[in-house]
Amino acid sequence: MRKYIAFAKATWQLTLAYRGESFIWLILEIIPMLIFISFWNSLLETQRITHAQFSHLVLYYLLTLIVSRLTAIHFEDWIIEEIKDGKISRYLLKPFSYKLYLLSSEITWRVSGLIYLLPALLLFVPILSNIEISAPGLPQISGSLLILFLAFLQRYFLGFLIGIAAFWFEQSKSLIHLKWMCEGIFGGAWLPLYFFPDWLQKLARLTPFYSWFFYPLEMLLKPLNASAFVINLALAVFWTLSLWQLSKLLWKKAIVKYSAVGN
């Protein structure tokens, strides 16, 4: 455990070194959200949506930003480059788990991202003071946090799978863009799923991306449906375990393949 704490501390120093870049990324995340809020506000002023609908959308996008900061995984590019350059060998020869090393580092980046976000949330105080907010109850908050924890694990395992795909595919970085598209559409990161056709909403519920944004946010914004929660929790657990087992299987195959070619 001490070695992973040491990795986390080293990563923390790295986050401080890249704080300027982190700040730029935060701005790039906030700008689209402000544009969306401006768009919803124009619909409100022309009475195309109600004030309650406007409030729901503003809170949805604000929570999307927070969830993204808490659960996003961005190490796929780095893993792919390490594999292509042959630098991954230095991790395989050392007495620690490569996957736990990645996990400890990524958790540190998530904490750093949240710290940068908190002051930026002050920008939204004037907006929040003019919307209808219904505080979620403890069951809603607890259920949403549980789903988000599983979502983080899913994103970690899927990110790991995409990264090690470089052992087999030259253009494995294209899978990163595919993941972004899926989480945007099926996860509701771009638009709440109720804006999409019924068939797409039904399809989204069967994917792991459904628990990444849309469902845990809707739990906070609407009354808790116990039966729906049990079903979605079961699906989230299924996807988490499936991605975990698949990552274990392909990692073993990747090590064998890497060793077989003389690296």
C-alpha cells in the first residue's frame, strides 16, 4: 500500500506542475456549459420551456461537469504511447501492480480536478440563485453516489482495455473517440437522454454508459424509483464485473504477446 501512496504523491506533484494546463482544460469544459445555459435561457425568455424545465436543465449540466471531474479517465493516450515506444517494460519488471499504479495516479488526478473546479463553481452562484432547486433526500444521494462509484470503476476498466488494445491495433486511439461518442450519446453527457427517440433511450439503458451521467443525475433531480434503481444497479454491477474480468483476461494475453516478441 505504501508504494501506491508514494505513486499518488508523485502524481500530485505532477498535477501541480501541469496546473496551467489543467486550468485551460477547466475553461474549455465550462465554456460549452455556459453556452448551453444561455441557449436554455433564450428558450425560457420566449416561453418555449417552463422555469421548472430550465432549472432542471441547468442543474443537469452543472452536475454533468462535476461528475466528469470526479469520474473521468484520461490515461488511455498515455498507455498507448508507452506500449508503442516499448516503455511499458519498465513497469512490468517492477514488483507492483501496473493496474493499481494507474488507479492510484488517476484518483489523484480526479482529486486535483475537483479542487480546481470548486472555485470555478462560484461563477454559477448568480444562476443558481434564480432557479428552482429541490434538495435530494439521503436515499437519492446515497444511490447516486453508489452508481457513480461503479461508473468510475467501469470507466477505469474500459480505459485500461482501450489502452492495452495498442498491443493488437495500430490505430487504437480511435477507440478513445468512440468511447467519447458513446458516453456523449448513450451516457447523456451531451444531451439528457429524454431528448432522444424512445428506441435510443431503451438501447442506452442496456449499455454501461447509462450509469456514467444520465441515470445518477436523474436520481438527484427526480424522486427515487426503487424498482428502477434495483434494475439499474444490477446492470451497473454486471458491467463493472464484466469489464473487470475482461481487463484481467486481455492483460494476461497482452503480457504473453509482449513477451513473445522479445520485449
